[in-house]
Amino acid sequence: MNQYTVKTRIFLVGCPRSGTTLLQSLLAAHPQIVSFPESHFCSAVFVSRTPRREKLNLASKFARKKLEKFLRENGKEEMKKYLPKFGLFPSQYAYSFINILDILTQQQKKSIWLEKTPGHIRYISYLEKWVKDAKFIHIIRNGADVVASLFEVTHQHPEVWNGAWNIDRCIQQWVEDVNLTKGYLSQLNHILVEYEKLVENPRTVLTEVCEFIGVEFTEKMLQDYQIVGKKVSLASEPWKASVVDKINSTNGKKFQSLFNQKQQTYILKQLSEVGFNN
């Protein structure tokens, strides 16, 4: 067997602004793991479908174009030859895209790839069908901090986030994504990482995640994650720049500075009903 045969495929999911990029960078600093900027693969094949295409379960007519854009932005345009020329079904694009990630992983002489697109939490049923023995890492962060971060980033970069989100939209995103995560935690191929614990004791949390993946923790993960963090983020994603900073907790600071007392009380009340807000 080729020593660089891909043996494990991992998806890192969660609500946006929950620390997915930090965890991705830490894991991708492992000598056996390779990762990439967010692919938004599922959005490419499912979003912007006409009612007829949706009814017939056909892929979006923009799927190939969007996936080619992802490859081009990552300097891997030559890989577009593996995409179906006239793909009709989501599965056709899925199997070709998985093959592309496998090839890129082998080219880097690694045996594990990690795909991180937070929104893929809404497509897990498809991913489990397409990727045999896939593993899923869920990350959850304090709801108040996520709401504050979502509110800030969508107002700073509305062109990327389909407009600036109001408070209720931010709350809704966290509530829906956390509830989705809760539905998978009993499955053996899923693991939960709490952002606050990761920041407080990264070595302990990473050791647990490595055991789940099937590799040994190495200090390189803590030594090199800032370098790797620059590689898994695109220039068009400036809001991810903080991943190269030293790991530290900013819990509550943004929430308190962005929202007045009335807004804070309202947000905390909405989040408390979910039962996952720490």
C-alpha cells in the first residue's frame, strides 16, 4: 500500500465565528494532516437551484463555475480537469471533489485531509453518504460571544455575508447550528470541541481530538499553527487574520462593548433557552 494513501477524511463544522479557523490551523499543523481554505462545496452544488432542479435533485447550474473558482483561488486550477464536464447530480460533483482533495493530500505526502466549511453542518447527511467513514469535528463557542462576533463581522463586511445581520439573525444562526450539533453527539464518528476549553488548555483538548482522529498529538501543532493559519485563509477573508495571534480568551469583551444593557439582556434570554450557552 502507498504510504500516502488517504486513510482519514475529516470535516470541521460549527456556527461561523466559533473558532473553526483556529482549530483548523492547530490540526493542520500536524505532520500527517493537510487542510485547505473553506470550499463551500455544498453551497456550490445546492444553492441557487431553480425549483425544477431542486425537484429533480439536480446540482446547481453554477456548481462547476463555483468549484473552479475555489481551485483557482487556491492556485490549483489544473485540478479542474477532475470535475465533471456536464455534471447533473450533486453526487457527481461530490465524488470528483473528494477525489481532488485526495490527490492534493497525496501530493503533499499526507494521509489525512481536513475540510473546514462551518456551513457544512447543515449538509452532514449528504457528506456522510458521499464520504465513507468520514469523521466530523464540531466546535461550539459561548453564544453571546458568537452573536457579538457575527454582528461585528457582517457589519464590517456586508458584501461577503449577504448584508449586515441584525441581532435576531445572529442569534438564529447560533441556535440553529448548535441544535444541529446536539443531534449528532451520540454518534461515534462525531466529536465536540468547546472553544473555551480549547483556548484554556489547548494541549489537553488537542490530545483528545488527535485520539479521535487516530494520530498522536505533537508539539508542532502548537508551534506552527500560526504559520499554517495563513495558508488556510484567503486574502479575501481579512476577518480571519486574528488566527495568527497568540491563543488567548476574549470572552465577553466584544459582547459588552458592542451591545447596550437592554440588548445584552435580550440576547442572553434568547440563548439561555438552547441550554448550550456557557
